[in-house]
Amino acid sequence: EQGKGSTDEKPNLSTEEDIILSTGGKLYPALPADEYESGAVEELVEDVCTVVNVNAVLGETRPSSFGPVTYQDFKDIRSRCLAEGRLFEDPEFPAVDRSLFYKETLDKPITWLRPGEISDNPQLFVEGYSRFDVQQRELGDCWLLAAFANLTLHRKLFFQVVPDDQSFDEEYAGVFHFRFWQYGRWVDVVIDDRLPTYCGKLVFLASSENNEFWSALLEKAYAKLHGSYEALVGGSPCEALEDFTGGVPEIYDVAELPPNFYTILLQAYERNSLMGCTTPDPHDLSGNENPETPEGLIRGHAYSITRVKYVDIEIPGLSEKIPLLRLRNPWGNEAEWNGPWSDKSPEWHLIPESKKEELGLTFDDDGEFWMSFKDFTQHFDRVEICNLSPDSLDPEECPEGCTKKWEMSVFEGEWVRGTLLFIYYRKINCITNR
């Protein structure tokens, strides 16, 4: 949690070590001493009443065009816009190129349009919300979309991030707001609803329903929090899950899993923990090679884990429990696992129809699929679990008969200018999930 500076004395920085500043459960690389003199590091420790917009994530320093997110009162802005008969235009995150990129550009002209200019009947939600409302397009933020999909699994969490006091129907004024957990507190981020489009269609995240916009607006609010859309390229699902829940993340290297790891996953699912995973990043993959593996998985990609379940096989001469996982590709298309237990694979003939209904089994080209735990450990390299506090969910959201909850202790502190604790960490595994 960011504290007020009490001195102008500068910490003694080393130019020979990888110096890491640990804040709010995340690791941010500090800048070298020569850059500190220019004031670049001041942004990491300056006084702000809401949240410091730090865009240096896991080894890559990302400049912010707009600095810390300024507090804006959603209800006051909406009331003033309605009284003046105008739609809100956010001066803090304007509809200009620097809100899109700090370095890269798109090879097509971008037009910022409001949902009413994209669809005849825009809605925040169409027949509710689900993990299938999240479809990746031209931004490499699959890690974020995997977290979005997990967020939809729990109503209380979802409406903590996506407040239900806004819509395109009543009191619409072109302004929306979303909440994120930052440095020990919930931060309200206000945006206007102008979205980047090309030829009248959304360029970045979109819903499977053409007139549904909660996911695109949530992505825009998260981009504002980080300074630009490009700042969302490449990341870790657990980073976003922490921002959406205030939960405590765990990260596992699949090459070093404990023997009881499936039990760990099963217990995490029973506790309603949110989970994600990633496939290995092929650093030697050239631009001419197919990013898709022969098994249908995407290299260097993030997936949501949406269910963990033992499935009983009972046929003459065979009775067995098979540990399965249900995963979802945030692309939301036909790019799915095609091995054992995939859609329409012969293994499903071993399961009675009643069990298939219990699993909610569907065979659509929607990015969701099942696979065995054995195959999972052979094709994924990283698993992330975001553990929720005991009061994160409503009782009715917990699985029937589940009494397992975490016990929680909270310790509060602050970073004080001149007394920053720098942690020396020589080896950073850069996350590149796009």
C-alpha cells in the first residue's frame, strides 16, 4: 500500500544487481541509478490518493502517458452529463493513439466509436454473463482474458469488479466504472465508452454477442489503469486475478510439481479458488511456424482452468476414476485440445449420459475442452492459483457440502520514501502470454 513520503533522501541503488521493488504482492524492477537521477523512479513512490500506475512489469519498463489514475466520481460525472445533455468524454484516457500504444502501432486506421454506433441495441449484458462472453482479437492479452473468464464463475466477485449500477438503458451518459484491487484497497476506475474499432467492429476484446459490451469496457478500464492498451500485452493470469479479487496467488512450475498436485487443484477448486495455466513459450519459434501444436494447443498461451473433476468409468471389466481438467482458450474459437477427452473423443463413450449432463458437457467450437491430468502435465508448464479470502463469495456460490475455507491474517504497512526495501533478485522468468 502506497504511503506518504517523509524524506527526500534517495536510496542507495546498485547498478550491478537486478534490483526489484516488491509492492502489493507484485514484483516491479527498479530503474538504474542514472535513471533515478532523472526522476523516473519518483513515479514509483510519489504520493497518490488512489493508486500508483506502475507499468514496469516483470522486467520490461512500460511508460505511462497519463501517470497515476486520478480519482473521478462516477455518479457525479453521470449526473452532470445528464443535466447538460451530453455524453462523457474522459480527459484522463482520451480517444487518441497514445491511449492505444506507447511503442507499437496497428497497420489499420482506428476509429473510436461508442457502443450505440457499433450496434443498434447495445447492452452491458445479454442474457447474463458467462466465460463465453470473452473473445480475444488483435491484442496480445490472453492472460487477462483468461482471468476475465474465471471472474464470471462467481457472481459476488464479478459484480465487485463490474458494478451493477450502470447500463445503456437508464441514465445512460456514456460513462462507466469498474473496480480493481490495488495496493490493499479497491480503486474505482471511470471511463467513457468510446472503443477502438476498424470498419465498425471492435479491434480488441469482444463478446460472442455483437451487442454485448461489458467485457470490452472492462478491458478498457484495465488498460486505463495501466496507461494504455499496449501495456496489457504479455502478462500472468494470476496478476489480473489478484487485481480482480484481492486474493493471494500461488504459482507452480509443472516440471517441479508435488506428487499430490491434482489433490491441490481439486481442493483449490472446492475452495472456489480461481486458476489459470500457460503453455511453454517457444523462444525459437520463427514467424513462419505455426503457433498451434499438433494437439491443438497454442504455444506461449494462457488458459483458464474452469473445473477440476474425477470422472468415474464403470464398464464390464473396468472401474476407474480418471482425474480430468476443463480448460478454456480465451480466443473462444475452434483452437482446442484434440487429444484424449477432447470434444467428441471416443473416451466420452465410457461415460453414462447422466454423468455427461452432470458435467454440463458440450461439444462446441467455443475454446473450452477437457483433458486428463496426465496430458495436462505434459503440455503445460505453469499453473497459477488465486486463493480467495473467506468472505469473497456468497454462501450459495460455494459447492454443496463444502466447508473448506482459508483462515486469513492481514498485515498492513507502507513504503516510505528514503527507506524503500529493495529485494535483490538475479533471475526473472519473463511472462510473455499473449
